[in-house]
Amino acid sequence: MNIVDRVLTIVVTATLTSAVWIVLGGSLIENAGSASQIEVTRPADAVQSPAPTEAEGIGSLDVAVAQTPEASRSGKLVIPVKNIRPADLTDSYSDSREGGSRLHEAIDIMAPNGTSVLSTAPGVVEKLFQSDAGGKTIYIRSTDGRTIYYYAHLDDYAKGLKEGQRVRRGQRIGTVGNTGNASNEAPHLHFAILQTAEDAEWWEPATAVNPYPLLSGN
């Protein structure tokens, strides 16, 4: 073999070798890329993180309530006097009492004596209490423990109602009256909503929330 033939043989061999390495190298790179992708991809049978759940209706008052705890959890409030419509309600929350020494911080729902009083939301009867001011009253704590619904001037309690009893939204809990410091000529339910702490007692100071916009939709 002469020198020219040897040179040609070397060139051809080098060219073939380079081609082989290009093909093999490309395959290795492709495989490496695939392996890398498999490492970072979530396995099909992996347990997914639970999606965030939407808060129940404060509400749950189910409302747009300025974050009254129950408002975000328990659905819309029932007007706590039977046969009373939203249009029948009057906002007396900011009215003054005792010659202007305090605010009402509740609404009075006018109705004939003996009209059924209903639980505005589900909860637990925390206290049945009678006083010169409120007459026969009921304190019902919300299911999340952070709201107390206060019903006052009742004529009587529903038969069998007792402390520690769970009540449903809309359940009959008593009757409208004028016990306490209510006028005999104007029987009504004095209804208040109080924000409190889960471990606070029913009688401890709490933050009042106006029930009117929650019940009337205004």
C-alpha cells in the first residue's frame, strides 16, 4: 500500500469513528435528559396535597360579615322570630338607652306576645338566665365557639329546652314576651350577636355585632 492509499484509509477510518461517536453521544444525551425529567416529575400515584377548602358560611352568618366568626361557617342566619320578614326589621342597634349612657347594641324585633322565637343559627344552649333587665333570656354559643346569640324578654322557654342542649338553625327555643324591663304594650325579642373567645364565659364582656344587616340583607 502506497502512501496515498494509507492516507485515504486513515481519513475514512477517522470519519467513520466520528460519525459513530456523534450518534452514540446524541443518544446518551437524549437518554440523560429523559432520566433527568423522570426524576423531577411527580409520580402518577403520588399522594396529592389536599387542595385548600373554601370556608363554610359565618359565618357562616354565611356572610360578608366583617368576619364575624360564625358568619364564615354556618350558613345564613334565620330571622329569630317566626313570620317576620327582612322588611319588617328596624335597625335599633345604635339607639341610646338609659338617657344616653349606653348604646342598645342589639335590635328589637316586634311581634305579638307568644310568637315563636327561633334559633338564628346552630349551636349549644350555654345559659338560660333570668334578670330584672333582660327577663327570661337564652345565650346560645355558635358551633365554632366564637359567637354568642342572645335572646331576651322571652315570655317562656320552649318545652324541654335546657343548658348544654344542641339546637338546629330555625329550631323553636321560646316565645316573644315582655319580661324584664320591656314595655307591656310592646312585646318584642331583644336580639344581640356577641363576638367572644372560645374559652370565655357567657357573662364575660364581648364585642357586639349589629344583627340588622345580617338579617335584613341591607
